[in-house]
Amino acid sequence: MALSNPPSPAMQKDMHVWNHFGRVISKRERHHQSNLCCHSSSTTKESHFLRTPPISSNSLYEASSFTSFHGVGCFRKLLPRRGFGYYCLDTKDFSASCGSKFQLDDVIESQQFDTDILNGIFEVAYEMEKIEKNSPGSNMLKGYLMATLFYEPSTRTRLSFESAMKRLGGEVLTTENAREFSSAAKGETLEDTIRTVEGYSDIIVLRHFESGAARRAASTANIPVLNAGDGPGQHPTQALLDVYTIKREIGRLDGISLGLVGDLANGRTVRSLAYLIAKYQKVKIYFVAPDVVRMKDDIKTYLTSMGVEWEESSDLLEVASRCDVIYQTRIQRERFGERMDLYEGARGKYIVDRKVLDVLPKHAVIMHPLPRLDEITVDVDSDPRAAYFRQAKNGLYIRMALLKLLLLGW
Amino acid sequence: MALSNPPSPAMQKDMHVWNHFGRVISKRERHHQSNLCCHSSSTTKESHFLRTPPISSNSLYEASSFTSFHGVGCFRKLLPRRGFGYYCLDTKDFSASCGSKFQLDDVIESQQFDTDILNGIFEVAYEMEKIEKNSPGSNMLKGYLMATLFYEPSTRTRLSFESAMKRLGGEVLTTENAREFSSAAKGETLEDTIRTVEGYSDIIVLRHFESGAARRAASTANIPVLNAGDGPGQHPTQALLDVYTIKREIGRLDGISLGLVGDLANGRTVRSLAYLIAKYQKVKIYFVAPDVVRMKDDIKTYLTSMGVEWEESSDLLEVASRCDVIYQTRIQRERFGERMDLYEGARGKYIVDRKVLDVLPKHAVIMHPLPRLDEITVDVDSDPRAAYFRQAKNGLYIRMALLKLLLLGW
Amino acid sequence: MALSNPPSPAMQKDMHVWNHFGRVISKRERHHQSNLCCHSSSTTKESHFLRTPPISSNSLYEASSFTSFHGVGCFRKLLPRRGFGYYCLDTKDFSASCGSKFQLDDVIESQQFDTDILNGIFEVAYEMEKIEKNSPGSNMLKGYLMATLFYEPSTRTRLSFESAMKRLGGEVLTTENAREFSSAAKGETLEDTIRTVEGYSDIIVLRHFESGAARRAASTANIPVLNAGDGPGQHPTQALLDVYTIKREIGRLDGISLGLVGDLANGRTVRSLAYLIAKYQKVKIYFVAPDVVRMKDDIKTYLTSMGVEWEESSDLLEVASRCDVIYQTRIQRERFGERMDLYEGARGKYIVDRKVLDVLPKHAVIMHPLPRLDEITVDVDSDPRAAYFRQAKNGLYIRMALLKLLLLGW
């Protein structure tokens, strides 16, 4: 197998990109302290790169040894260049789809996302939707190992992340209840646990009961950390899947009218959604909440500062008739403590039922972060505008996209 | 790669079968709402089919994109036909082993099985036995994801299902204790949970503490549901593996003599076994039970109606000398409540020990659904007629067969 | 594809080895009762062998059917020989790297290892280090299924074993809390559980709360058993990774000076480490422990009998200045019962901090079995001589090596 001509200028540019590939690589590099590999993948083509420590410039590296790792590869020979990085030669199938770095090292909180990143993630999520529907057996993340470190149980979120990893060909180390992790019980710090677990995996999905835990884990870890909820803190993948669902269901995010209903005081999801949707143009938000759980002032102030029109209403039907999206939430009983009277009063006040459907525009949808109790009646489920199970499914696509982006880049 | 001649009549017939493929497809279709794929596999040959929504009749679909999903495929080109379905062209390796639909959408209860289906399943289970012994790395279910949703722990059953899936190349999302599923704890219905989990997987194995739960799950799910035991209700895979074990050990089911021993009142397994074995010809059943846990009248009446001879006996040795199969069961302490005196009285009454082996015919076997306490003495284990661990292993083959049939058809 | 010449004498010798392959095979043989396969692998080449029951001498066996199981194979044809075993023909890529039997059937206790086996394991572990760093997607154990049967939770050990299996391409059946295994709760013996689980897997990793449980499991199982800690008994993989870490960090084991610090009375790890390191030449050991948890006499007597110099000291700084390795351990609060005053007194006595680093030789390292509390201060972590997280990572390589050796041989 003879070498072909030297790399074209276009390829050289890719190699340059590669040489400055940045963070995803450098996390793995610090971690493995030696050879690195990465691949970038679009739906139809895959290109692979392998980087080793500086070796003499006339030695050749057989790509075959690692293409068996990432599935079918398109490189035949890799010619080492000065220091790190490789020319790629003899690659007639090659298309210059060199993966470029994902801007984020870790996914910790909604504040990390601007509209550019959001739109990019949504495009990848849409690709993932096609991958999952057409060929469930993708090998994109073959050879990668994800550790799900759950300090409080959340089967829905855990299964969604694990499904995302496996749908892309990756593998999972799972912990349903890391709080009973014998080491944590013995007094080990989260940081020490992370430094151990990062030795066994390539990416960590962390669910913790303490606000800020994900940030601490990320600053310790030499591999990417994904926050799957940290107590009263953030749950960024839920926020992303909510915005993505609006985009997929309504077709746009600018100019959207959104009714947030239910427990707006305690609902982490509605607060994050309000925060993210405010980044888009001409958004209108209606708050429909029982008095005891009204939206707090910090979000209202923020919305005003972002130029978002908002108003409070006690008329769900009127709001429903004007909205593109009704986002219903569960009244969180666990936040009421002994005040069951307040809970019961708040609980039945705003129910999404057939009467709401009757006034809801045809193009509009009803969303809910799930689980629901009876704040949406079961007879709503069969209406095409009931989007909440599609919304749950979108969580899979968003998580597939984030895993791909954090491990492989764009 | 040129197209070959149009499909032969035999192929067209297959395509016809395919066009009416039915339920397995339609579940996935409703689920994915777009493209569908399926494959059928015998031990040595595999054929693959891909169905997409109606497209124009002269467009071609490259099979390669999905054969990478299901492993080595034998189709080269697929030519779309009217509406759904495809001609298959240019397939010199093709053998018309078109998978036909499995009669069942879900596996919920023993009543679903007639002798035709039973015998068919047993043939597939026997194939699975060969696959597991000769090539543990089958890729038959590669790309498929099974969710094990266990609302009560049952490690034996769970490991058996998960091993079955992995021995066929499939992947597993596991939940050891879904009852603490935060959503269930928050009051989510089983139906809502199923509609979420079906978005993350291709088949659900459900163990639940409520009778009828599996049926409710199946009527909600757009993907197949396998009942792995629903409280005091059914545990159909146990019943199937019991009958399969008799067939494998004795060589036939018609004309079998069967001694059911122990807790016949509470034992779900003996009741199901009696129910299924009655479908075969010239079966004779002996009941050997302490008075407090005698077989109930409903099964006796049913057996008589099916033409099965049965009698009750208190002489285990005499029964053992006449039987092809002694099926021993554990006295279920948990059903006696406060009456420990009754439990202790029942417990030691009928023990399978060396004395039973002495009178048991050479060709006969001893079975037990496990776990056992001391109702079979440990010195029996080394006798070749002790079949209970082989019986447990048969559970693997039966579950491999059911997963294959529900996901791929015959 | 024509057959090449008959096997060379060197190959015949390999075949002879193969015919007497012994235990690993015979466990699988007894288990599967029919065909057997095995492969041996060095870093760059892999050779595969398949054994079937005696068949006629002129039948040929196509290796392709099993190379698809074990990945890329180098045999083209296998020619059956008298009885069991095969000539290998037409194998131009063949190198006589025929796997020979691993001396151990199971890994149960430190006493199984002499220096020859230890050095062999360490060589394989070093290969595993390269495999994990360069190509995380090894297929060496593809098709193998490991059951992790944990009767007490130990997430660190469990994740480490599961990562090891998955890094080599194997699959895992996992049980986080087998003590609630419904069968164990119902009174099933460990032996019965093992005989069931061995039907679903190829190797069992057992963590149990009773000393001696692993040995009982191993004597029952027809597949290899790995002890992942049995109560107050043994935890041999921890002992191996400790010795391996010294070898990797310092470069040798003979002539090593070792300071064992902390809870020497209760620490299973320091006792095992002392036991194993004593097998090497010219070892010097310092014991630095609070009075209530001093090293016990049995180990001291053993060390003397092995010609190991040892002394007790209460001056951590002086010991640190003379040692190649300071092995710090946690004072085990759970062993003090009500005597919290004794615990508190022992706990703060010997802390590894910057002052220890100041006197520690440049080439020396600090080790710790983890988890740690405050017996090593956090500011030590950034010193290159802090080896404890590398030590935890070495656990992965040791476990990869043992899985490979038990399943595939050398």
C-alpha cells in the first residue's frame, strides 16, 4: 500500500485545526498522559485522527490498528509531522470533515449556552434523531465508556443518558445509588471519588444532591462532566430538551408565545426554560400560577432586562388561546412541608384538560417535564398537540448530541 | 454494482409476507413513526429487510447503510415497490428465509400459548442452546436495546433476561429497583412510565408487584413487553422453561407422567406448569402436597376438562417410582403469616433425597424452580437425574428465543 | 484457499501445549459440554484456537465462523488431529503465540501468587496499560460475559472490574446489592446461587461479607471466580495492584524500603502487601502506627522467617526520609465500636503532609488504598510523588490482566 501525494492545502489546514484541537483532546491528554485518539463524524462520513507523542518524522503509523477501534476508517496511512499531529495520506475516501472543538469542556449550567451554541446543539440533536430512527446501531462512540454517578436516584434521567450512550455504540458503567457508595459513606470527598472514577471511564454523568456539586466535579475531572441535576441547582439537559422541543414542535424560537403554568416558584425547569428562551427575539411569556407558587422576581427582572414581554394571568383558558406552547408543571408537594392545605389548594387550580384543548390553537402544543400527576388529564394524551412524551424522547436526542459533542467535537 | 433480474415468484411471495408482516413491525412503526428495519435469522443465514414510508417507485435504497447495523447482510440493493415493502435484487447469497411474524405482540401470560406456538418456541430455544454453546458472540440482536424495569428485585430472573439479550449481541438498560423510581414515588402511573421508557428502548422486560401490571403495560406500549412476573399473577417465561426442560430431558411431552410435590396451593409455577402440560396428549399428573397447601380445585377441574388423568397421593416414594418427572417446590413461608406451626409441619413432610432417587426410574428427572431450601437434599445434586440447574439454564434459552421472536419474528 | 504445508515442529509443540491446555479449557468444557474456543493475544498479534469434540480426521473446520466472534483472526484453516486439538494450516500471518494455561483456576487469595506468577501478571498488566491508553476499543474479550455478584456494595471495586471487562470488549451482568437477591433472602445457599449464575456468564467476580465465601464459590463454580473481597478475609486484586504500583513507580521490587503507616492492625491491605512484598529480595519494612493499631505478630513472624528486615518506629519523618514508598492507610473508625476516644487519638497521629514531602526522597512515592479522609492532606495531591490516584488506576490494569489470563490464558 503505497503512499499517495502529500496532503493538499485544504488538508494541511485541517491538520492545523487538529494541532490546535484544544480542550476535548487536552482533557484526554492530561488524563492518559500519552497517546490520544479522536474521531469526528457527520451522518454519512467518518474521519479518524490519531495523535501520538512526538516521534521521528519518517516513521509511519498504520491506521488499521485504531480503525478497528472506531469502526470503518477512511485513513490508510498517517504520516507524522513536526511534533504532534499527522498528515493523512492515501485516503481516497477522505473528506475534510475534520471535527472542530466543542466550545464547552463540561455541561454544568444553562448559563453556558448562547444562541449560537444552542442552535448548533439542536442541529446535532436533529441528526441524532435520524440516527436513532434509521440505524439504532451507530458505532460513533464505540470504545468510549460513560460512568453514570447518581448520588440520588433518578431512573428517567439515568436511563435516558444510558440509552443515548448505547444508541451511539458506547458503553456504560452504572451506579444507581452512589450515595451508599461505600467510599462516600466512609467520608471520601466528591473530588477524590471523581479522580478515581475518571480513571475507569471517558466521561462522567453526575447527579448529586448538593447544589454546585457538578461544578466541583468538573473542575477536578480531567474528562468531561455532564450535570444530570445537582439538588436545587441546575439540570441543564432538561432545559435544553425543553427549548429543543419548542423548536421541533413549533418550528421556530423567535417570536414564540409561551404559557408557563403550575409551580413556578419551585420548578427548576420553568425557571431554566424562561432563562434560555429569553435569549431569542420577540418572546412573550405568560405566568399562570397559584398565589403560593408564583414566579419569583429574579426571573421577571431578568426577562425585562432581555426585552422579553411577560405578564401574569389567572385565566388559563385565555392564555391557552393565545399561546404557541402551554408548559404545565407539577405542584411539588415535597416543598410544602406540613402545609398540606396550601398544597391541596394550589394543586387543583390550573388543570390542562379538554376545555384547554378546545381553545388551544391548532398549531400549538402542550408540554410537561414529567412525571405528571393529574395536572394534565389523561384524555388529553391522545390529542396530537400533547407533546410531553415526544418531549421526553427529545431528551434522548439532546443527550446523544451532548455526548457526541463533548467526546468527539462538532 | 448492477441490478439483477426482477424478483422470482418465490421472492415475491416473501415480499407479500413481508407486506403483511404485521405486529412487530407495526409496533416499531407506530413507535418510530418513520423508517423501520427488521431482520430474520436462522443459525447460518441472515436476511435483512428495510421498510420506509412510501417513496417513489424508481428510487433505490442502499442496503449497506443498514447492514452495518445488523451485521453482515445479504441484500445488495432494495427496490421500492408500491407503497411499503421492497423487491430485493442482486442478492446472489439470498435464501428465502424471510422472517415471518411471531404470533404474539407481547408475552404476558401462559394462556397465550397453544401447542403449535410452544413447539415453535422450543425449536428456537434449541437453536439458541447451540448458539450459546458454540459462539457466545452472536450479533443477532445487535443494535437492539432492552429495558429491564423491575419494580421488585429478582436478581435471578433479571440476570437471566440480561444474559439472554447480551448473548445475542443486544444491549441492556437496567433498573434493579424501579419501585424507588423517583417518578413512581412521586405518583407517576405505570402507563406514563412505560410511555417514557419505550422512547429509550426496543423491548421492555417488566417485573411488577401488582397482578395485571404487565397487561396494562403491554396495552400502553408501542414496543413489545415481556412479563417477568407480576405479583401473584403470572410468570410465563418460568412456565415455558419448565415445559421446555421436560421436553429436553425426557424427549417428549405427550404421554408424560408428572409428580408435582410441595406447595401446590401457593406455587405459581406448579399451577402454570399443570395448565400448559394439559395441552399435550395422555398426560398423567400426581399431586403430592401437605394438607394445608393442596392443589386447588380450579386446576383440577381444568385438568379433567382437558382429559388429563390426575390423582392425589401422600406416598412420595410410590409416586416417584411411576413418574418421568418429579417437580419439587419450596413451601412458601411468606404465605403462612403468623402460623409458623403450620409452616414447619408442611415443610419437612415431602423431601426429595437418596431414598427417592433409589426408586426413581433411570430415565426420569427431578426438577425445581429454585431457590430451594432443604426440600431437596444436597446429596441429590450429583445424581445425573438432578435437572434443576439445567432447568435454570434452560431459562436462558427460552428467554433468548422469546427476545428473538418478539424483535425479529420467526 | 489451498492448504499449506503441515505444521512445523514448533507449531506441533504449540499444539501439544494446546492439547494439554488444561484448566481454563476444562472449566469451560465442563460448563458448555461441547465446543470450546479460546484465544491468546499479545499486543500486536492474535491467534485463535477452536476445539470441538473428536471428529473424523479429514474434515476441515472453517475458522471464519469463529474469527467473526473473536475479531480479526490469523488462521485460515484448522485441520483436526487425533481426538481434540487442531493443526493450523495456511496461516501466513501465524506467529507461534499459542496461549498457554494460566496457572490459576480462580483468584481467591494472596497465597496463590509466587514471584514468577506475579512478574508474569505485571507484564500482562503493563500490556493492558498500553491497550487502554492507545486503543480503548480492544475486542480481546468480545463475546465473554462477566457477572459481578456483590453481596455488599463497593462501587469503586465494582466499577474497576466492570471497566476492565468493557475496556477489553467484554460484557457485564451487574448486581449492586446481591444480599437483597431475593433468592438469598429466601434462604438459598451461596453454592446454589453460583450454580445458577454460572449458567448465565463466563466468569464471576464475587464480593461477599463472609470470610471464605470466595473459596466456597470457586470450588462450586465450573467457571473462574475472582475474589473482590470477602469480608474480613482477602482482597487479592488490591494486594496485586499495590505491588504492581511499587514496581511501576520505583522500577523494581527487590531491595525496596517500605514504610507502612496508619491502621496496621485492621488494614487488610497493608497485611496483604507485607505478605506479598516479602517474596522479593532485600526488602526493608518500617511500621509506623498508633499504639492501638500496631501490626500484629503473625505478619512480623512471617517477615522474619522470609528474611525481611523490619522495625517499628514512631517517627514518621525519619522513616519517610529513608523510604522508597510511604504507604499510608485510613484509621478504620468502624473497628473502634464505642471507643471514639481511642479512634480520635489514633486518627490524627500520623499525617502525610508537606513536612513529609520535604524529607521524602525525590524518587520515592506516597501510596494509599483509598478512600482517604485527612490522613493525607489535600495539598500533597499536586506533588508528582503522590501516587495514590495512579495506584487506583493500576487496579484497572491488574483486573484487565487477570480477566484476560483467567479467560484466555497467557
